[in-house]
Amino acid sequence: MSLLCEKGQKKKSYLISPQEITSALSKKYVLSVAEIDEIMVNLSNENYIDFVVSDSKKGYYYCVTLKKCGQTYITDTKNQKKTLGILVLRSIFLATVSFVFGIILKAIFKS
């Protein structure tokens, strides 16, 4: 999805081939054209993109247009990561404060 969003931020509609998608994802995943078709349909059903399949002399292409959810996908994921980081740091801080408070209470009530 981030690949589609990065390309879509510059233009309203753009063409992308399944080969471009597989080459961009080849380091992490191995995908067939059928799997890419299924992913594109799912993204369309989840209101991230609109796409049309087109055949040309050079091969098989998707004409992709980002919807509102697709345009804000990158910022939404950054905000989710930031929120998760803050939550983890807050939990660590509270655990540390609780530990120190426990040690202080032990020292007070031990004597």
C-alpha cells in the first residue's frame, strides 16, 4: 500500500504494472500476478484505491486512483507508530515509578 501511496501523492491517477509491484516488494515477498490482483481488489473494497485493469502493447497495467483513505494512509501509519511509541514509553515510565515507589515503601515499613 505504501508503494501505491508514494506514487499516488504526485499524481491523481497513474499506471503501474504488476511487475513494478513485484520488483518493489521482491526483497520481502514473492507475489504472483493473481495474488496482486487479489490485493488490488481488497484495497479497492476497503476504499483505499480505485483501479481499472488495462492491457496495452507493453503488457498488463493498473490505472490507480487514490481515494481519501489512500491519500492519508502514510500519515495515518506514522501517527499509529508514534502513538504506539508513546504508549510503550509511558508504560516503561510507570513501571519504573511503581518499582521505585515500592522500594521506598519497603524501606519505610521495614523498620
